[in-house]
Amino acid sequence: MENLLTGLEMTQQEALDLIALGKDLKANPTKYAQALAGKSVVTLFEKQSLRTRVTFDIGIHKLGGHAVYLDQANGEMGQREDVKDFAANISRWADCIVARVYDHKTILEMNKYSSVPVINSLCDLYHPCQAMADFMTLSQNYDDVSQVKLAYIGDGNNVTHSLFIAGAILGATVTAVCPIGHSPDAQILKKAEALAAKSGATITVTNNIEDIKGYDVVYGDTWLSMGDDTPLEQIKEKFMPYQINQELLDATGIQHILHCQPAHRGLDITSDVMDGPASLIFDQAENRMHIQNAIMLTLMKGK
Ligand code: CP
Ligand code: NVA
């Protein structure tokens, strides 16, 4: 595993190793206090962020490394200078590039011209760091993540795709329950299904909430992703039946809730359940830091 661009780079063993390392980093922080000493990581963001920006910055600091943050003031990649030159320059100074971009092609271009590992910290199609933090969180609550039945509910988006890929690699059951017209990308679904055929995972898409009765975990995200300018009023009525609320937990028997955040209380999730006993949402946000540290250590090892 040289980079983390889509999640498809990981073997099952590599995914399990990342989760194990993430848990060890969380449990034994002093052991890793100098693990990135002398290393610099450029974290660049075309889009807004709270969790990703802060967890990479603080996470790198906790490993004794140095983070250089490039914000949205640099504008969309490729405008001031070619992505190719951006990647070639940064590679001469930094040991790793973490990038949040609008278009997945930008990540691919960056990776092509980078001589250091590239980590996708969200694009239009994938959010692999998120999905790995999510499965790390599940592995803290369930003995065997391959036995977990996870229902993603809402818009079929970058987070859905990464949950499909990580779930398929790890052998889990992941069902996306999406309103009609908001299903995940068909090609990414196919790739996840192909992986699932090997691992024993089950990857499905449905519009029907009845299909997730008896599942363990429900997972939510914003109904409108960054870069989608659709007015909320235009989709609200269609998405309200897909809200995570007590009624949904009662109807399905689901025990745990995940949400990548930002959450929109009263829309994609109600406050009572977000703050209630079923919620693992803030553990999940904390785990972003630990799994990302595991990813960086793994990709920079021996370099
Ligand atoms: N979940 C997540 O990536 O949050 P941010 O957009 O705040 O980084
Ligand atoms: N699907 C959301 C995830 C935010 C972390 C978005 O892309 O905006």
C-alpha cells in the first residue's frame, strides 16, 4: 500500500492492520510520540473542514511531525499553477501529501506527479479516512467487524462509496438506503460487489427502510454534500423519511448510530438520538485522528 486514494489500494490484512495500529495509537500515545520526528506533511484543502483539518494537524503534532496547512485561499488546485507542478514542488519538501479536493481526478493527477505518499482526505467520490475511522469505531464495539450489519441512510455519496469499499474489503454487510434518484455511483458499487464476492461481504442498495430491520448500526451524513448547490427546500421532503430518529431505531431495532458529521440536527438526524446512548458519533470523530495517524505511519514507514 503506497497511497490512500480510494481505499481500493488496501488488502483485507492491510485494512485490519490499520485498525489494529489505530487502536494501539489511541491506547499508547507515548509509544508513538516521536514516530514522525523530522517528517513534514502538507495538508491542503479546496473545501471546508473541521474534523479533517484539526485531526491531521493535531495528530501529526502528537507523532512529533510537522503539518503545513494550505487552505482554500489557494483556490481550486490547478488555477495558479498546474496540479502537476504543485505535486512536484511539494514532493521536494514534504514527506506526505494529504488533499481534500473537489474532483477525484485532481487526486489522481497529484498522485501521478508526487514522489511521496498521497492521502485522499475527501473528494467528490471517496472519503477513505472517514470509512477507516468508522470501521475502527465499530471494531471497538463489536468483536468481529465482518459480522456487523451497517445501514447507511441518505444521499448515496462519497461517504457511502467509501463505506462500501471498506465494508467489502473487511467482509461486512453494508446496505445503503437512499431516496430514489440518490443512489450511489453504479461503477463504484460494482467494484465493491466484486470485492465482496471474494471477502464474503454483502453490499446492497435499497430505497426501503424495511430492508434494514435487525441491522446493528445506522449511519448518516449530510443530505447535500459540499459542492452540491441544490437548494435544501428542493430535496427536504424527499429526504425527511430517511432521517435518523428514535422512530427509526424503534422500527429497526438498531443499537448504534454513526454519523460522519457535519450533522444537521433536525434534518439528517434528531438531537435526542445524536446525544443519546446509541450514538458513537463523537468516538467516531475522535478516531479520525488515530486511524489517520495509523495511515500516515504505514505509508511513510521506511521512507
Ligand atoms: N467528517 C469530516 O470529514 O468532517 P470535516 O468535513 O469537518 O472535515
Ligand atoms: N458527504 C459529505 C461529507 C462531509 C464530511 C460532503 O462531501 O460534504
